[in-house]
Amino acid sequence: EAGVAQSPRYKIIEKRQSVAFWCNPISGHATLYWYQQILGQGPKLLIQFQNNGVVDDSQLPKDRFSAERLKGVDSTLKIQPAKLEDSAVYLCASSLDKLTSSSYNSPLHFGNGTRLTVT
Amino acid sequence: GQQLNQSPQSMFIQEGEDVSMNCTSSSIFNTWLWYKQDPGEGPVLLIALYKAGELTSNGRLTAQFGITRKDSFLNISASIPSDVGIYFCAGRPLIKFYFGSGTKLNVKP
């Protein structure tokens, strides 16, 4: 099966500019996640979607970050305006988990990420 | 928020040696996952655990879901140079996954 697709792989922007990342999850995966991974740290969840609805966005800096998954398949993550501290790898992941299930037992599958450098 | 403590932070071992690393959480988890991440790549799933006490192997890798449901262990036997990378644990109490800070493994040929 095809894995999680992300683009672009790399992006360099100046602070205060805007940037957008795209993700296409594994076919049939209901849940989609965006993680931020700062160098030397583990991934940190930014937002979690179940189909086209938001399950958790408690760690998303909503004054500058936004994300959507309008048709419940692919998703975009946007940063506007970018700050220096946004330099990180942005990872997209997907899983089969469905909120209608009584248990959540599907692992996350990650894409290769987008490495963002803000100068 | 949820705390996941992963140790050790880094390891330097000789090829052929066995490796152990672990993660502990501040609350009970219902799922533990172990990933390996190579430079410039996304994390790749190694082993998934769903029941307390579960012991699962994937080649030379073996992972266990602790019986207290607050910890998990990953062992690598007879390490080889391609085992080099960063290993992450991830776990969740219900819906949201939390990640450890990683164990960086270095293997000397």
C-alpha cells in the first residue's frame, strides 16, 4: 500500500512570511495527525482530525497556525506569519482509528515530513 | 500534560551487543508503539503493543507492554550497523498519542 505522502520535503522562508504543507494519508485511514518535531525532540501533536472534524487542537498555536481537511482525505497545514521558532520538521501521520469504535488500537503511520527553516 | 520518560538518551555500543531501552508514563496507557527514525526520514513503526504483559517480536527486536500499563521496553539483540538511528516510544491513555524524547543509538563496527 502507498504510504503517507507529504510535500514539499524542504522549505526555507523568512520570518513573517506564510507557508503551507500538504499531506495525503494512507487510503482508508480515517484519522490524520499533524506533528511538529523540533531537532533533538520527539514529535509533538499539533492537530488531530477524524475524517473532516477536529478531535484535538489543544497544542495548535491558533494565532498563526491553521489546518483543514475539508473532504476528509488530504489535509493542509498553514503558518502565517512564521516565526524563527517554527523551524522544525512537520510530520503528517494517519491511522485507521475511528471514533465510533469502542477501542482505539491502530498505530500511526508517518510520512517523511517537511523540513521548515525560518530565517 | 502527559509525561513520557524515555531512557537512555543515547547509547554507544559495539556491533553484536544487545540493547535495551524503556519508556515510563505518569498514567496508564492502552497502547504502546515503538518507532525508528533515520536522518531526514519520518518515524517508521517497529512494534505495536495493545495489552498489558504483551511481548512481541519483530526479527531481532522484542518489545513488552509493562504489566502496570505505565511502561514499555524495547530490546535489540545482536546489534548491527544499520540499527543506528533514533528510537522513539509512543503511548496513549485513550485517543491522543504522546512521544518520548528518543534514544539515539550508535553502533561501532
